[in-house]
Amino acid sequence: MEYQITTRSAEETMQLGQKFVALCKPGSTFCLTGDLGAGKTTLVRGIAKALNIKSVVQSPTFNIMKVYFDGDRPLIHIDAYRLADVNTDIGLDEYIGYETGITVIEWPEFIKDLIPETAIEVNITHVQDNVRNIKITSDDKELMEGLK
């Protein structure tokens, strides 16, 4: 199933992330794709806000992964950009789909073998200024119906 939405501000993109938390199940994995600066981390900030995470959420590009335990549920934020052409057997599989949390993966194409079949795909396209087209693809009927 597929759903598309256009957001017109960073706040609207964050609100979509908040909506994801209200609709998804614990252990859900979101795979975010889009160019640099498309709004992937902004969406993750909305997820973190909905989880009541108090830490400042930044892209974990240089760390590869940041785990936030200071909210209602854990948030695992992975940026796989630097894992292109690297052996990905570095333990990420233990965090992806973490049963009580939410996992968000930026640049999932670099760790394809670790992505669960149930992952929710989110593609963000920067249209202009603060306008983003966001396409969500998932087999999770509850999530998709809730987005409408």
C-alpha cells in the first residue's frame, strides 16, 4: 500500500513523524530515503518528540547509530551512508526491529541485507524551500489507514 503527502514546513514534517509513533507497533522499522537535506532527520525529530525523548536528535552520520533511551520507548536512529562498500557485520542487526522501540534507518540501501520485510519505506523529496513530497509504502494496513 502507498500513501503520499506534501508537507510545507519542518513542523509539518515533524508532525508526520509524531503520527507514525501513534500508529506504528513497537519494533517497527522505518527506512528513510531522500537526498541530503531532504528532511529525513527532521522526520526523526518528530518521532523523538512523540516518544518524549529529551535528547537533541541529530543525524548520526559520523557515529552511524544513536540510541535514545530517555523517552517512552527506545529510538534507534541509524545513518548507513558511511557503510557503502563496507562489511555491515558490525552488530546493527541486534538493533534493527528492536522489539520495544522504533528503528529509523537513513540510507537503508547501504545495508539492504539487514532490513526486515516488514519495514516501512518513507521517501522524502525536496520540492522547494520547505515543501517536501513524502511517499510512504507499507503492508501495515493499520498504519496506512491511519495516515489517511
